[in-house]
Amino acid sequence: MEKYLDAFVNSFMGSLDWTLKSILFDVPWYTNYFWGLTVISLIVWGLEMVFPWRKNQSIFRKDFWLDGFYMYFNFFLFAIAVSGFYKLLGLLFNDIGISSSSLTLLDLTMLPAWAQLVIFFIILDFVQWFTHILLHKYEFLWRFHKVHHSVKEMGFAAHLRYHWMENILYKPLKTLGVMVLGGFEPEQAYIVHFVAIAIGHLNHANIKLTWGPLKYILNNPVMHLYHHAYVLPKGSYGINFGISLSLWDYIFKTNYVPEDSGTIELGFPGDENFPQDFVHQNLYGFGKSKKG
């Protein structure tokens, strides 16, 4: 029991210490996700100001500051809070004979660095795409995902506006994806993480960007705006589920972009009754189910 307690405390304190060192520029730049997130956010926000898609949308759009808080809460504060639990879980699995290489299907170590990164990126993106579908398909998961879809004016910071339970849901499946790769993360995995943050920010930004022919591979703001549409195609529980890549939606026929004016209504039926503040939004999914 002492081993588990020590691992829990050490992991928690280690995550807290690393975040504080990141803020103080006391870690290598390529692992400094605090300032990486901040710089990427400022760049994309700047692009929104210079090339606004919806020109009547304010620079400080509706819920701008709420979404900004969500960014740092989900990326850092919550990650610190649960780091000990994830470490504890890893120890428990190891003790019953399940290691990070138990489900290995691909050995990336023999491949060139660029190939390792590409495969790592593609597999993790597919896992997240599949998880995203589950969040829409099943009501008990959708109740948590409603936080993300309660955005009424789209902007870069909406990227990380989501219920903390989504961290709990995504993490095991992403870990499974890494286990398929033998528990292996490429040495330059930080490139994948920064690219994913940048693409996610752009997908939610007030910028009209489609990537031209690459739209069939890369997700984009026009495609993702329709993912947040108030009115969905009849009989559909969701469309355009892509995270960084759009190709999964084109392959599995969940793509839908009927026009690109950027003026569609966002949200979901019943969102006028959805909580407007951070605390109640994050308690919502645990309450008694209500219509909408």
C-alpha cells in the first residue's frame, strides 16, 4: 500500500512542479506546453483579428474569458489533479501482468523518425475520432459533451472548452492506442502535440480556411463549424467528427458541409436551459436527465 501511496503523491507533486517550472521557463522549450499553448493561442487569435470570417463577431466574443479559463484548466489544472490516479492505475495494471507492450501490434522503433511521428499521429487521431463519435452517440456521454457544444459563438479558445470527464474518457483509449505501438512515444512526439493544438485552435477559430485539396485530409474551420451546428441532418446524431484529420469522416461517410457562409446557428436543442457558468456546466452531466 505504501508503494501506491508514494507513487500517487510523487506523480502529483511531479506534475505540479513541472507545470510551475514551465511557467518560469525552467524546462526545455519543446516540453513547455504552458507557453506553447499560450503562444499558439495568441497567434491564432491574431489571425482571427486580421482575417475574421464572421466580421460582425467581436474580438472578445461571447464566453471568450470562460473558454480561456477552460483552456488552462483542462490542459494543466485538471491534468495535475488526476496525474496521481493515472500513475496508480499504471502500477495496478503492471502488478496484474498488463504492461505497456501487452497489446503491441506495431513496432515503430525500427522506422525512421519521420515515419514514427506520422504513424503515431494517425493512430492517436483515429482513436480520438472514434471516441468523439461515442460522445455523440450515447446519451450518458453526450450529457458531458454538451459543454463543448454549448458554444454559441465560435473562436479559437472553444477548442479546449469541454467537461473534465472527457479527459477521463479520452485518456484510456489514447493509452490503448499507445499500447498498440508497444507503449512507445517517438522522441519528437512533442511535434505531434503542438501540431494537434494548432490544428484544434484553427478548427475553432473565426477564420475561413479549408486547406484547398487537403481538406480531404486535414480538418478545417468550415468543416468543424458544421459539427457544432444547431440543426443536424435528419436522422443524424452528429457530423464531421474529425479532430486533426478529416479523412476519417470522408472514409466513413460522416462528412457534411452544405455551404460555407459561416452564419449558421450553433449549439443544440434545449441549450437555452444549459448552465452558463463553469461550475454548473461541469456538474451538469451528473444531474438528473432532462429534456434537451
